[in-house]
Amino acid sequence: MAFRIRSLAVLAACALAACGKEAEPPKPQIGFRVQSVDLGKSVGANKKVLKPATTFAPRDTIYAVVNSIGTSQRVTMVATWLDAKGGTLAEYTQLVAPTGPAATEFHVVHAKGFPVGKYAVTLTANGTPVANKPFEVKGK
């Protein structure tokens, strides 16, 4: 009987302690998600495009910034730069492990200058297409 009383006293003490403290709710896990893709001629220290653009000069460096949110242990980002006929000019891959809002920067430049014409960059995250951004190169 004494054992039963002690057991009840311990349970009562635990119950009172639990009443005074609410359990912390679990933090939600936000999966990785692309919010937008910006093109431009330059990026800032935060890797964000300073001034979005879709028209470039032949000797410009062309930046594509993937703006994302969420967390992931590993995301494979791929930027494929295409000419007007769909031919691949360049392809770059980056492995990222975002822990919140992130900006992943890709860029392409042509040493002799891009020929005038229409181009595009396609972007994928873990093999899933996330954006196809057309742009144009115009003469001076």
C-alpha cells in the first residue's frame, strides 16, 4: 500500500510539473521551393540581381539567380544556357544545402561576344524544371 501511495505521489508531481510547462510545438519543416528566377547584368554581395533585365549587349555577363525558400540537405541546381535553335551554349551545376531563403547565382559570358539573337536559360532543381527564362542579345 505504501508503494502505491508513493507511486501516486510521483505521478501527481509529474502531472503538476507538466501543467506548468507547455510542450514546445514542433518546428515545421519547410521543403525546398523555388520562388522566382531573375536575369540581370550584375549581382550584389547577397547574390541578388541588382537590376532585372531581359535584353543584353553582346559582351555582357548574363546572370540568372534562383531565389528559393525552405530547407534541404542537398539540392542539385542546373542552369542550361540555350541559343535560339535550342542548342546548348553552356551548362553549370551547383550543389546547395539551403537552410532558409537563398539565392543561387549562375552566369555566362562569351569571350568574343554573343551573336545578336534570342536565347534562354532553363533551370532545374533535383531534375525538376523550375524556370525557362528567355532573353535577347541586341547590338550596340
